[in-house]
Amino acid sequence: MHYKHCGWLRALALGIVLTLAFGPAQAGAAPLAATLALDVKGKIAKTNDADHSVFHFSEAQILALPAHSISTSTTWTAKSTFTGPLLADILKTVGAYGDEVEIHTLDDYTYTVPVSDTSRYGVIVAYSMNGKRLQVSDFGPLFLIYPRDQFPGELAGASSDAKFVWQIKALIVK
């Protein structure tokens, strides 16, 4: 079932998964933290694993990339300032040479965006919203952000909403 953008159903499913994985939430407990990491594979020239098949970005490597901000609203948030590296910088770091990026999430959602969106829109892979690190419970650890408010005619509607992928764990360059 496709439930990426059915908020209540996705939240229910995520709550069940998190409860099974981490136990029931405690009253007053801090939001569930996710490791800030990203795996990139596919059509890439640079890898950093023993099998030479993936580039694993650690938290330190993600945070070392130049940070960029986009202030925009989304279907799920009021106008907010999102911060993180450009998707283009991530792809450049790994020597990507494909035309598409397949995005994989913690809840097994997959969506593909064209690499050309990186130059057209300056897409970022956000790790914070309004200065606070994104958590699994609020779109984290990584959230693909487009400047929706700057391109309302191009980035509106269900097909554009699908590009705003959250809980990102891996990218496959195709």
C-alpha cells in the first residue's frame, strides 16, 4: 500500500514500527533520534567501503558539507527554514554520473527524482528545520527539500509533493 502522503496512516504505521523496534514511548521522553548517515550507491565513481560498492556518509561527513538553507512551506509544514547540504554537493562528492536518483527511506518508501532538479531548484537534503535537528518523528533524519514557494507553478500538487521525501537513508544513482 502506498501511504507516503496519507499522514494519519503513515503516522500510525510508523508508530507501530517504532514501538516494535524501540518499545513504547515514555511520557516526557525526548523525540526518537535517528543516526544522521546516508549511503549512496549505483553510478558513482567514489566509494569508501571494503566492497567498493557504496559511499557511506557519516554524520561528520554530512555536517562537513557546505550547509544551505531553503525557506519554504510544504504540504506538511508551515513556512520553515530547512538546512542541509545541496543534493548536488552529495552527488559531486561521490562522483555521480547518472541521470536519476532513487531515494530510499526508513519506512521503505522509494521515489526517483531527476538529477537535473539539483541545478534547476537547488534541492537540499535537510537535517534541520528552523534550527532544530530533524528527528524520525518529524521528517528526519534527512528530508529532501525543494524551494516550493519560489516555484509555485512548478512545485505544486500531488506529483510535486511526492518529491519532498523524508526519513531518507539511502540514494541510488541510476
